[in-house]
Amino acid sequence: MSDQENSAPEAENAELETPEQTLEGTVEPAAEEASQGEALLAENAQLKDDLIRAKADVQNVRRRAEQDVEKAHKFSTEKFARELLSVVDNLERAMASCPEEEVVKPFLEGVEMTQKSFLDTLKKFSVEAIDPEGHPFDPTLHQAISMVEAPDAEPNTVLNVVQKGYTNHGRLLRPAMVVVSKAAPKVDEKA
């Protein structure tokens, strides 16, 4: 045999690993693969969570945008309606100041018809009058301009409406200016 033939089996033997070396070599990649698998599963769970949160954020933004558009449509006439309230007040004052004479009666009827038409138009755009006379005082809708003792009325009851208030789609345009009843002072019985 030649030297080359003898060296070949030795080279083959040198490349062969012992069983311990083989087990050690396979254990490390398996553990490494398991830790990589766990890392991938954790990353997958995190990405799913991020996706769910992103979808929820998009839905929230869409819902808020829809609400903003709805509010813009609802309340777009708010400033205009607020300015028109003085016209309604002037029509009411004109009717209240007209004398009860036959000569003025056609004029008064015309003003009443104009006022009714005006109020109907405001109602079409959800502008509603607040006329709380006889109802309990509500600070969210009424503005008290004075308090008067009224023995025949409950305390904090609206006795008189000086100026009507108005709402637009339930939102306050102008509070009603009212006179409110207060409790009569207690009389000291000893005196």
C-alpha cells in the first residue's frame, strides 16, 4: 500500500466526530432554534397586538371625523341664527307696543303673521324657543336677572320671562332672561 492509501483512512477518521461531539453539536442548534421560535412567536404576538391597536385607532379617527362633520352640519347656522334672534325680539316688541285700535289692527296682524313665519323658519333649522314661565329655574338654560319674593310660588320658580331663550339642536344659543321667586324671609315669632 502506498502512503496515500494509508493516509486516507486516517483523514477519514480525523473528520469523524465522537458520539459526544455529535450530540453536543446537535443540542446547541436545537436549543437555538427553540429560542428563535419563541422569539418569533413573541414578535408575532406583538405585531398582532400592534395591528389590532392600529385598526382601533383608525376606527376612532374615522368616528371622530364623522362626528365632527355631523356637528359642523348641525351647528353651521348657529351664528346666523343667534343674529336673527334680535329680529324676533323686535317683532315681539312691535306687537306688544301696538295700541288696540281698529286702524292699527291690519298692521298688527301683518306683524303677527311675519313673526309666525319667522319662527316656523327657525323651527325648520331646529331653533327652539325657551319659555320657562312657571317652571323651576334651570341655570343651564336661564339667566336670573332678579329675585322677587312670591308667597304664592315655590322658591326658585320662574315668575316672569323678560327675554325668551333659544336652543339649536339642544345646544343653548341664548339663555332665557328671567325673574325668579325667592322664599319670603322668616318672621321672628318672639318679636
